[in-house]
Amino acid sequence: SAEFIIDFVRIMPGVPKAQVKSRIILTPQHAKRLYRALKDNISKFEAMHGEIKVPEIENLPLNFGGPKAEA
């Protein structure tokens, strides 16, 4: 309840389990600062280059079979 964990994984075709390559652990305050920085930078990028298109169909699960998030 006191931290946010961001895992960077490598997904290999045909392999059912993703492998964690890097992990970042953030306090809630630092997670919010990261969110604001990303939001600001995405807004600046889109102002210069146009809207970033995101495909409508996204079948990639974001939990990769790990534990469920709890609030």
C-alpha cells in the first residue's frame, strides 16, 4: 500500500511466462510526479507532431499473470 512497482518485461512469442528485466519501485508521491512528467511530455510531443495514435484492438494483458493490484 506504500509503493508502486513498475516491471519492465520481455515477452517472447510462444513462451507463456514473461521475464522481468527491470523493476522500479516508487513511493506514491514519486509515482504521481512520474505521471505528471509523462503527461506533460506527451502533451508537448503531440503539440509538435500531432496526436499519438493508439490501436483500438489491444489484446496484450497488462498483468502478465502476476498478482492482482489492490487498492
